[in-house]
Amino acid sequence: MEGKRFLAAAALLLFCAAAISLVLAAKPGFEPETTVRRVDRLGLIALVRAGERLVAAGERGRILVSRDSGATWQVASTPTYNTLTSLTFVDAKTGFATGHQGVLLRTVDGGESWQQVALGGKEKPALFAVRVEGSRGIAVGAYGAYFESTDGGATWTPRRILDNDFDRHLTGLAACGRDCLVIAGEAGTIVRSEDGGATWQRVTSPYEGSFFGAAGLEDGSSIVFGMRGHAFRSLDRGQTWQPIELARYTGALQGATVDNNGSIVLTGADGFVATSVDGGRTFATGALPGRPTISALLPVAGRVLLAGPAGLRWAEPAH
């Protein structure tokens, strides 16, 4: 049991850092450059769209912003050098980023500048996912960490949503329909809420290995994914889960991108890409040239922008 727990924790660490060395601590007085010319040399984990901007985040607390569809990138002002693990935007201006050492950042200018949001409590766990909708916000992380906000993400309070001795890492957070939320995590953890996060219940998991993320689609279906190519889909608001066939892929699934048209792309190690245009019922799989580890993927103007340990790069899907 301890051996399995160790392997799961090790795999989770690889996911959270996306193979980026965590010893790249900045030297005292370090100031990042204003413009990054070699975006292929900066380890990045998250990549999202904020209105007309593209925003990426990763090692050393770096957040990059592009106003020209990825042609050039500028370094945003951030108050941390800790590795950042996720990005989400409520609208074109307001966004949030999570990171190690209890880092939770907020922007109100489309990602140009970021401020640390204070977390209640003494613990400063690594945070892996955040979601804000209306006045309610939720952030989850290591060892069962759960923080909630009732003022749109301005302030946050810690809370235990399961047993007091629950200490599994929570890595993914997604919608599963109206007022329905699902959290995925270490050792097959799946919990769901039918009331927007007011109460939570454990769900019988279809898999004992760790999940690295979750994604919700417009039709109310949801997907969890993680170790060894395991991904599952729920059509009943997160109550039961069915396996997703991914052509016998056995690598780590590390990211999910949901498009406005309902298509979803899962990405992972060895350049793996799985695309569904039918709400996650079926996936077409392939590998990108060079087989890079892909932490996040974003379609941009007919091309594909990738983020990962090797930085940002453009690629065309393999056919």
C-alpha cells in the first residue's frame, strides 16, 4: 500500500511540475525580463485564453501574456517565484492562478499584473486548481486542501470537506451540470457537490490510481483523467463513471482543453493528443511531431500552441 502511495505521489509531483525542476529558485534581486524571446526555454504548465490575449504560466512564478496570437510574449508582473500550476479566467479581465507554497494570484487587467490573494489559516499547501463563478470560488490542492470564497475570489477561507484525516491531493475541479461540481485527485479520489460546493460526497471511483485533472462540458457531462492513460466520463452529474478508450495509451494524461463548440482535447506525455467532437463519447488519438510532453494545448488561428517543460512551441497534429 505504501509503495502504491509513493508511486502515486511521485507521479503527481511530475504532473504538478510538468517535469520542471523545482530547484530553480530565483536569486535575490532577480527581475524577469520584460519580453521573452525564447519561449521554448521556459517551462510552462498552464495555457489559456483571456479575451483576445493568450496567457501562460509555469516555473519561477512566470506568467507570459501575448496580445498578438502568440507572435510575441511579455512577462506579467507577479509577486512570487514559486512554480505556478494552473490558470483560469472568469472573463477577459479577471483571472486566477494557483501555485506551490499556497500561492493564489488574482488579476483584474487581463493578466498584465497579478496580486497575491491572502489565504486564511496557517497552512500554505500547493494549490493545483481554482474555479470562480459569480461570488463563489473554490481552490484545491495538496493533502486535501480546500479553500472557498464568497466574494468572487477577493478573500478565501480554508475548509474540510471530507473526514478530518483525509489527506489525499486534490488536483482537478470542474462543473458537472447546473450547481454540480466534481473534484478529482490522488488515489482515485472523486467527490461531487449538487449544491455549488455547499456540501460534498465521496463517489465510488472506477480507478485506484491518481487523477491529474477534470473537465466539464456544456452539456453537463464531465471527464476525469490521470495516470497510465486512464480517463473516465460521467453523464449523470458525476455519480457514475465510464472508461474512455484512448487507443491503449499508457502515459500520463496531463491536460484538457474544452472548446466553445463542445470539443475536448486531452494531452499528455510522448506528444499524446486525443480529440473528441462528440462530447467525449469517442476520441481520435495521435502524437505530435517530436513527441513533447504536453501540459496544455490551445488552438490559435488554425494552428496549435503547446505548453510544457520545453516551453511554448507551435505544432501541427499528426494525421
